[in-house]
Amino acid sequence: MLVPLGHTIWLSLHAWDGLTPKTWVGLDNYREIIHDPELRSAFKHSFVLIFFYAVIPVTLGLVLVGALSRSRVRGQTGFRTVLFLPQVIPLVVVAVIWKMIYAPDGPLNNGLEAIGLGSLAKPWLGEFTWALPAIGFVGTWVMSGLALVLFMAGVQKIPQSLYDAARVDGAGPLREFLAVTLPNLRGEIAVALTLMTIAALRNFDLVYITTQGGPGNATSVPSFQVYNRAFQIGEIGSACAVGFTLACVIFVIAFLITRVADRGNA
């Protein structure tokens, strides 16, 4: 792992098209990340996707687990299985399916027209305003099941006596969730946020299949920029710089999430 990483860092310090001799440029490729609007936007889009991939699924998972942990619901296992199913489907297949759903003549627009909301129909992946949120919603759909399964596993480890004590003290559903469920799920929340944040930042196949970074650069993300620069326009040094920078961002965010979780447990 370290040898390819070191080679990537070495290549990122050169201008190279993969064929002609390399030219030493030092940190110019990294300066380009800061000054190039296209690359800056790609990283900004990744942080937007974190909201869809991590924040919304974790919030939905906590709401659902708070409701399910308070009482036994019939069909709970099947409900969890259905929500977790997108995790089992390859993301390439997910991307193809949702590209068909979002198509101008796809099921989503046809459904809106069928219920009298045809004015809301639009080319979801073709509009600058809606393309990135549309991709983000797919991430929410994929990740919500993972969050729920992680949290349900965590709830099963919480002693029932804590819930009984809270109810004896007259705690309502919200107070019970805040005092018992949420503190005991801190570790699972940290794991979920870490996995989902990494998935958001590494997003490539979903963007590549649905929009290829378009319209314009409205859905461009760092991983797509790595592919585009390395294999499409022959800027391998720049691609390596973007890739290494992305790896550093992922490491820092994962480290911060872990530190916050460990400090809370302490």
C-alpha cells in the first residue's frame, strides 16, 4: 500500500502525460487544486454529498431506531432487510436504475404527471440546480439501510433495565431517546459517519454513470477528476495530486470523527 502511495506522491510533483518524459513542477499541481475553479468545485460538491450520504441517513436511522426500540413492531426484520437491500446491490447497477428513473420520460416524471404534479417534472440529471441533489438522494437511499442496521445492532446491546428505569422515572419517548438510546449509540454513530463520509468523498461510479460530471461541472467530484485527468486529458501528475489530496481529506475527517467519538466515550 505504501509503495503505490509513495509513487503517486512522486508523480504528483511532475507534469506528465503518461508517454513523454516527466517534467518536475514541484508543488504546482497542488497549487492548481487551490486556484482552479473546476477542482475547487469538485471538492465542494463532495462536501455537499456528505450531507446526503452521511448526515441525512444517520438522522433517519436514529429516528427509526428510536421508534423501533420503544416497542416491538411486527415485521421489523423484513423492514430492516428491505432498507438494507440497496447495500447489497452493486453501485453500478444502482446508478443505471436511477438514471432510468430520473430520465425525462422515466418513472419519476411519469408518476408526477399521473398524480397531477406534472409541473414538477424536469430532467433531474440535466439541470444545474437539481443534478447534484438528485445524485445525493441516491446516496441517501443507499446509506439509510446501513445506518439503521448499525443502530439496531447497537440498541440490542443496551440493557433493558435502562429503559425500564427511564420509564419508571416518567421519561417520555423523546427524553428516553436522548438519555438512554443516543448516548449508548455513540460508537455506532461514529462508525456510520466514518463509512458514509468516506463513501461520499470517494464517489465515482455513481457520478460517472449518471452524469459524467455534468451538466457542465455541476456534479464533478474529485474521484471523477482523477479519472478524467489521468485517462482522458493526459494530466497524470495533476490527477495524482488530486488523488493524494482526496486521501488526505478522507484521513483527516475520519480521524476527527474517531477522536470526537473517543472523547465522548471518555
